[in-house]
Amino acid sequence: MSVAGRDRPGAATRPGVAGVVLAAGAGRRFGGFKALAWLGGGSLVGRAVRALVQAGCTPVLVVSNPGWPPGAPGDVAGARLLANPGWAEGMGASLRLALEQPEVAGADAVALLLADTPLIGAECLARVLDAGHGPGALVQATYAGARAHPVLIGREHMPGVRATAVGDVGARPYLAAHRGELTLVECGDVGSPVDVDTPADLHRLGGSADPCPARAEPAHHGELEDRDTHQQ
């Protein structure tokens, strides 16, 4: 799967579907904040934001790490940065924080995406969003039958996900407990769940571990908000 195919436009705006990028990890195996690493002309987190926007999600939130350099990243226009002070707990804290935000809690559904899965793009997201509608939606992508992101969670399921997202676990326990309500959508023909854990992983995809802030556009304060507060 080429990186270039990752950013093809998805569907038109989908009213009521918010998007969340979980990007608060410190990247210990990576040696730094991997969400800020550069791949194919943008940061990993910026690529995830664009995929959600292109798939029609609005609004889009990025749960970030408060240790990110000031103004970084500069290529997430259209998203709100929400720094998670409890990032060290793991993915669960970031997911809970995102689901508590009014623009997410009030949406019909929210699409979840990780910053370190750069081969999951708008086509995968559009397919998942097409498979579920409204507050009762519960959809997960699969790749050759293996479940991964993105995940679509309807408003009716958000309280249960919040209650079970603990430690370094996100929505997985809730999805496992509600298999009868979960719709699985095969996306292996349009994406890959391969994740970036180390610089070697990124280099294999043609990227750079250097965040390259000089190549990022300045943050637009009307579009971004950094509260300085901080994966299934």
C-alpha cells in the first residue's frame, strides 16, 4: 500500500459525525513524539486529521501530549488540539477525555483514529462511516479479518466506552462485550493497520523521525486550540 494512496478524498461532510485522533503517547519506543514525525509531506497526526476531514467528519479533535513543542504540529488545520494532562495513564485517559468534550458527546457518533497508523486513510473511514448511522452505530474496520481502527461509536455507546477505557486500553473491552451489536467492515483492499512504533517502521514507509517544524505551516489560532491539559 503506497503512502500516496492514503490521502484520497472521502465523502462529503457527514452531519453529526465527529472525528478524534488519539495522539498523546510519548513514543518511548520511537524515541520521541512520533505523532510529530514526518511522512509524505506532513506529520503523522496531520495526516490522520486530513483523513477524518476528507471522510466528512466534523468537528475533529486531536488529543495531544502537553509536552509537544509550542506550536507543533502546524499542519492540523481544521482540528482542535486538546492536551491531555493524564496522558501517562495510556490510551484510555485520552479516549475518555475526548468523549467528554461537548462537541463529541453531543454528536450522533464519533470516528476514532490513531496518529500512528498512516496507511488508514479517508477511504477506510468512509467505508466504516457508511456502515453505521445515528446514535446506535457501532462499527469497526477489519483487515483480512483482523479488527483494528477506525472505529465508529454512536452516542448511545459512549458512556459504556468511557466506563471501560482504563489504562492503556481504549474501546476494545466495550467492543468485545457488545459483539452482537458490532458491525465489522473489511478495509484490507483500501488500507492497512500497520503502525509506526519505531524510527525503522517509519523509514520503511519513506518517512523521517525528525518532526521538521520548519516544513509545517504555522498554526491558525482561529482553527486550533491548545488547552495545555494532554490508543482500542
